Amino acid sequence: METEYGVPLTVAGARQWARLGQPRPIRSAGSYAAVCRRINPSLQGDGRLIAVGFNAVPPREWTLGQRRDGYADRARTQADFAAWWTATQPRPETVGSDYNASPEVAFAVWSSSPAVRRAIEALPVSVWAQAQRSDGGWRRRWLRHARAIGRALRRGSLDSRVVGTVSAQALRRLGEMCPELQRAALRGAHDRAVAEGGYVVRLRHLDWALVARLDRQLRRDTSGRVRAAFAYHEYRGGVSRRFRNLAAEAGAEGEWSRWLCPAYPHVPTSIAARIALGESPAQISDGVLTRREAHQWLSESAYTPAIQWLTRALPGAPVVRSALVARWLLDVHRRGGWGALTRTRVAHGPAGQTLEYTFVDRIDEIQDTDLARGHRTSVTAAFESAAQRAGESWAEQARRDHRVLASVPRGWRLYPCMRALVTPAQLEREGREMGHCVGGYAYAVEQGQSIILSLSVAGHRSTAEISPAGQVMQHYGEGNSTPHRLCQIVLNRFVERRIG
């Protein structure tokens, strides 16, 4: 036996079908879509848009508009649903796109009452599933405030992709605010939610103090500058569309800085917006400059960073880390100590190398902690503190580094009182115990430029640097002192017989 749709039935299935008066004994959505195409071969489009009527609309009503009760004007047809899908979905041609709702959720919206449909359509497509209950109904708190929630989600300050992290009540309140107040309310809201051990932003997490302060500013603002300044933010290499619209309404197209901040017409728009919101020039400089200096900075060249502007008069305009270092350099220059920074110095390195340098080339090594007396710290004391701090950091890393950098050359037979230092940890320990700089010779050892030997003869210690050819380049005792006579005798005898 077969039904009128061409689907075969068993005898038991036919009896049940007749007894219950079911319009269609179809087992799955796939077979339902196949039956619909068989009834109306002109059906076009994705099969999921046809199968979505499964278990909801009889096939003849779905495909031909023929209701069993004769009310053709009430028929739910696939053509009407397909037209509605095309009109409402961002990418209707790609049914499985993440930009669209699922066909099931879209069908539930389409088949709802007109009031529910209008409320749901006010929400972005990606939120429809949040508003639907598991039983196919709709969550009342979403539908009651659908328009306000939709406004909140359509703004750039709250992307619809994070709707799951904001409660419905919070979305409703955000939608009742203007875009500027919504952005202010959301500032730091997610961080406060995480601090409480959750991830959903609720009403208590919104920054109501900032909202109240900004609301008072907006009410007193007659020129529109405050609203435009708060709407200003960088967006994909440009400024926000709302800021451009507000500026155009005020007739300030192309002259944003002059309109927002008439006192400093040549500053960048980002700085002009901060001044329009009430920040002082000293605050714009992040506390680097005084009030007088900050006013002069914004008047002359606000495009130059504040610290760089502060050190503009120094020879060579060195790059510094902080305002304290900049003022220290200014004080050194004022009291005539700049020569201590530019004097050439010589440092001795491995393999007989020498390095000439000046302190002014190492200004970037100085940090605030190195200036124990503030801007009155001497040049020598500042760089000694920086060297000690860097050495402690390097030594801590070297103590944990036990890589074998090199091996003793073949044919070398060390005396029992000698030990080759072949790891960074061994070199660092020798330099720390002997009070010299052999700890920094790891690179020379790794490159095969030097062989470092530690000698201990009759209770006397020394450290020797020998070239691969067997030439003694350095030999010192504790604190770079002259080694003991016994250590010198042993080293000289070893060099003479090293190939024996």
C-alpha cells in the first residue's frame, strides 16, 4: 500500500494512519523534502528550507497552499517562507552561514503571531536563538524589551557576537541610553564581572557613576562638542561614523580639532577630544610636564611625544625611558656635567678585545630605580647602579644555564689543580667567587675564542684565559689582582708542556 504522496506503508502503519487521520506518515525531514519536491517539482532552493516544515505543515499545504479545512488564505507555504528568509537573512544564499539564523529558528519566528514576529525581527539575526525556549516558545523578557535590546546590540560598542555575556536586563537598559552613555556604561564591565567569578555582565557591573557624570556633561553641552568627543574613537584606520555625523551636523567637517578644542587648534583630533571631555594639558602629558610646560607643548608641537619634547634642547636628543630620566639629563646638562656622558671609555673583553663606548650611547639602560638621589644623582653612580642591576639579572639566568659551551682541545692534558670552565653556570660562579668579569665570557667560550681555566695551587686561586693556540691572554687572582707566584709557575709549565 502507498499513500497519495508515494511513500510505501506496511499494513499496520496504514491502519494507524487511517485511525489517527494524520495528513502525512513521513518518517524524517529528508523524506518530507523529497515528498514536497515530488508534489511540486518547481520547488527551488536549499533542501533545508523545504524540510523545515517537517512535523509542522502538511506537504500539500506547504507546497501548493491547499489546506484541509479549505482556508487557503491561512495556508503556510514554502514559497512565502522562502521569500521571508530572503528578505530577513544577511546571507540568504548560504543557509549554513554563521551570519544567518538556523532554518528552524527562522521558521519559528516566521510562524509566530505578528506581535511576536515584530519583536523578534527587531533583534539581530544572531540573537534569535537566545530568545527561543527549548519547547519552541519565546522568552518573555527578550520579547517584552526586544526593541531596546535590538538598539543596544546594533551599536558598535556592543557587538552582537558577545550577547551571551550580557544579561537581558542589562541589554534593555543599554538600549534605552544614547550611544555615548552606552559606551560609558560598558567601560570595564566585563572586568568587573570576571572579578566576581562570573562572565555575564549584569546591571550592577555597568559603570553607573561614569554614566551619571557624562549625562550631566551632555545636558550642559550646547555646542555638541562633548557628545562628539565621547563618540570619537579610531575604527579600522579612521574615525567612527557617529563622530563624523555629529561633526558634520555642527559644520566642522575637516576641522575637527579646531572645533573640539579652539584653544589648541593644531593638536591631533584624539587629544582635542580628550580636552573637550575635561582633561587638562598636564593630564594629556601623563604627568610628564608641568602646567606651563604642557601648555607650551600643545601650542608648539603636540604631535611630538611629551618626553621627547622635554629633551629637545639636549645635545643629540637622546631617547629616554621616563620623565625622571629626562629631567636628570636636563639637570646634568645645566650643571655642566655633560662631558661625563660623552667621554670615551674603554672596556676589556675576552680574547684581548677592547671596546670603546660612551655613557650617552647607553642612556636607554638607565631606569628610575638607578637614580637614587633623583635628578641630583651623579652620572657615575647612575650607570654603576644600572650595570649592577643588569648584572644581577644576567647572573640569575646564568646560574640556571648548564649547557656545555665547548670542550677542551684535543691533546690538552690538564693538571689535577686545573679545571676547565665550560658552562655559563661555572663561569658565573667563578666570576662571583673571584670578583672579576669572567662570568661574561660565555660567548667567547662558545665561539671557540677562549679557554677559561680555574687554578687552585696550595690554597691559592687564579683564573686564566688561554687562546686555542696556547697563548695566555689574561691571568688574574681575586679582584683582578696579580696571581700568586705558585699559580704563575704552574700555568707557565702547563703552557710549555700542553702538547706533551
